[in-house]
Amino acid sequence: MSSKKSEYHHGDLRESLLKAARETLEQEGASGLSLRDLARRTGVSHGAPYRHFASRQDLLAALAAEGFNELSQCLRAKEDTSLKAMGEAYIAFAVVNPSLYKLMFSPELDRTKPQFLSDSASEAFNRLRKQTGRADQDQSGTLAAWALVHGLSGILIDRLLAKELLDPEELPELIESVLGHLDI
């Protein structure tokens, strides 16, 4: 009887599920994520994850919100420097976390719901907006900066450049050169 009880007792199940989900996401992509598999991986009953995530969509939203929070922290660390440094931080986050980054911007997610996801996504964008010094009425500079770093991130993740441009020794210079256009 006590072995059954210990089998279902888990310290911080929500965090364990998110950690296992993140590992699965990086190994298999979002299509490889299921609550049932996460239950198996964390050693809990098949129903246990549903106490924390009502659906797979809720799990994806929680992962994406974590990603936006991490991106926001990367941007926050560069706020007192330059827009170019923030762009480099943005790209570095995307390249190190490609599957999470793709999930964050996936059309599968509605970034306006749930509220915690909307807030996380908005915070990251607002950090860029603050750095561009643009008023709420004119966000074109912020959108231009975001489009540049977001587009370059996607190009690098998907390896859409010539092989020589993706050389790890050449890449920092390429990124610096491209981001040199951020004179907003």
C-alpha cells in the first residue's frame, strides 16, 4: 500500500511536468508532446497532469509563457546597453532554444489567451518598444526592430543561409553586421 502512495506522491509535479515537456519539446518538437507521455516520464498516474493542465493546449501555453519570460529576462539584461545588444540577446535566445522559440510564435497558439501567456508575450515586446523609445502611437520602429531580429532568428534556426555563412566562426560577425541596421 505504501508503495502505491509513494508512486503518486510528487514534490512539485507542475514544475516536473514542465521540465519533462521542455525536454520532449527540444528532442521531438511540439508534436511529440502529450500529457499521457509526460505522466509516464514523470512517474505519475495518467490523470495527474490534468490537475495542473486541463489540456495539451494549456501545457503548450505554459511552456510558451516560460519561453517569453526567459526571453524577457535576456532582453532586460541588455536594457542599459543598446538596441543592437538587445537584438543579439534575442537571437542568442532563439538559437539556443529553437523548439521553444518556434512554439512561442506558433500559429497553434493564441497568444492573447490565457492572460498569463498574453502578459508574458507583451512584456518581451514592450522591452523592445522601451528600447526604441517610441511612443504608443508610433510603434513602427519597434516593429522594424522586432521584424529584423525575429526574421534573422528564424533564418538561423531553419539554416536558410549558405553553409559558409552558418560557420560558427563567421556567424557572430554576420549577426553583428545585420544588426548594425538597428539605428532606430
